[in-house]
Amino acid sequence: MNISNAIASKRGWLASLLVPLALALPLQSVQAQSFTTLRTWPAGSFATGWTTIVDTPNGLLYYNAQNGAGSVGRIDSTGNHVTIRSYPAGSFATGWTSIVSTPNGLLFYNAQTGAGAIGRLDSAGNHTTLATYPNGAFALGWNRVVYSPNGVLFYNPANGAGATGRVN
């Protein structure tokens, strides 16, 4: 037997041993798969009644659908929360069932009336309404509204209906 045949036969033997062993081992992921709590706050640390909290480029928007109150805050890299601006009851329209942040603004939607609005938050937490849409401007009943890079998805889990749109 020459040297190359000897190496080939050893490689075949080693492969027959290692391949089943490799298949039996659990796959290792290279992605991070852990969570670390940075900070907790006791009851009463935040205002109560927020029905929607949405992340925007300029902070977290807190919204109360029953009274139209709002707040804007930020979380720093150590987990501390700072309130930037507070809006009293009546500052926002009531009844928004979904608020979605997109690169071109915040989309507000009311599933019961089909009304909508587009707004924007600046770095100081000031909200500006850019456009309003009357009752019936959007279809009724979208219970899930989410942003994706290619548009906004409206979904009704009760009947499986859906629609897509874009905030321009």
C-alpha cells in the first residue's frame, strides 16, 4: 500500500466515526440568545392607563386611548428612563387602537371608526399632526397593525383579512 492510499483509508475511517458524532451533537447558534434585566421599577413608578407604547426615532410614545393623554420618554444605555414631555388628557384624539412608527411618521388608526392620522415627534418630544383622515377613510376592524420596511400591514385575526399601505 502506498502512502496516499494509507492516508485515504485513515481519512475514511475517521470520517465514518466523526460524521455520526457530529450529527448527534446539538447545533450551536452564533446569534446572541440571552436577555439581561437592566432595571426594574416598583408599582406606581410610571403613570397608569397607557394603552399603547410605541418606539419612535425620538423616544417612546405613551398613549392613553380613553382620555387622549400622552408622554414621551427615553431609555438610556444603562436602562434608566427619562420623561421628555408629558401631554395632559385631551392632547391627542381618543380611541386610537393602533399607533405605528414608520420612517415617514407615526400612523394612528382607529379600528372601530376607520379614522386615522399621521404625526411626527421631534427630539424634544413635541408632537405635530401632519394629516388627518375622517371616519371610514380606512377599513374597519384591523386589530393588528405593524410596520415593516416595505410597508404597513393591517390584519384582522377574526376573519384573516389583510391590507398593506405606506406612509409617504
